[in-house]
Amino acid sequence: MKEIKLLLFVFLITIQQSYAQQNTNNKKEIKAIIEQYSQSVIKRDSIAFYNLFNEGTVTWCAALMEKSQNKEIETKGKEKARSNYFSGSYKGFLRGLFKYHSTEDKFDNIDIVEDGTVAAVTMDYSFWANNKMTNWGGKYLTLIKRDGKWKITSVIYSLELTSYFEQPSLATRQKNKKLP
């Protein structure tokens, strides 16, 4: 009886270690996707960038944060202020980068939740055009593991305009992220 319990215990530990190793590998693969995303934006490499996304419909949308929206209305008037919401596509996003001399999408405060098949990534970002930060906010990616490879299925993000509000320090953002 003791031998059966010992074998069961060893079996359970082996399964747990295997799952933990797979979980670590998935997170490494997802982090590599995020790094490839960032590098593709810097290099404006459409082949590498497009390859990160799932075939078919991919959600791409953003909302202007309330503080920036209010400043837009205050500064430009309600009729001329930009909408607080827009949607597009990852291909349209990349094509839009070519109007700048240089671009970069920087990420930090990254959190990955995954179960081996689907994943959700939350992170803070700052978007830079011509070596100047233009906006920042939270970015949320969902991914699916398809044919053994992680693919992005949605990109949803908030925008705070740096013309009105500076991005808080990483320490402040990390502290705020932990609030309920």
C-alpha cells in the first residue's frame, strides 16, 4: 500500500513539473511574440509583423482615455475633437507607420495568463514616432495556440495623449495595476 501511495505521489509530482515546464515554455514563446511585435514596428517589417497574427478576423481597436478626450473637447471643441474610439486592422496600423521617419512600440509591466491553448497578455505601452512619445496606455492581447504556434487574435488598447498627459513612472503604474 505504501508503495502505491509513493508511486502515486511521484506520478503527481512528475505531472506537476511537466505542466510547470510547459507553462514556462508557453510564456517564453509569448514573450518572444511580444518582442517580435516590437521589433517589427521598429523595422516596419510587414512580413514578420503579419506572421504574428491569426488568419481571419483579428480585432484591432482602441479608446481614447477620458482625461485626454475631455482635453480634446476643451481644446478643439466638441465638433472638432477626435472620437474617443476607433477600430482598424493590424495591417492598417503597420501601413500607417510609414508616414514617420522612425517608430517604436515599447512595452513593460507585462502579465501573461495562459492555459496552453489560449492566452491573455496585459501590458503598459508607449508609442513613439520620430523619437518622441505620442501616446501611452494599456494594451491587451489575446492569443491562440494554433498548429503549435501562438497567434495574436486581438489587440485592444487605451490611449492617453502625451500632448496632454505624461506617462507615469513604471513604479507608479505597477502600484496602480495591483489595485482592485
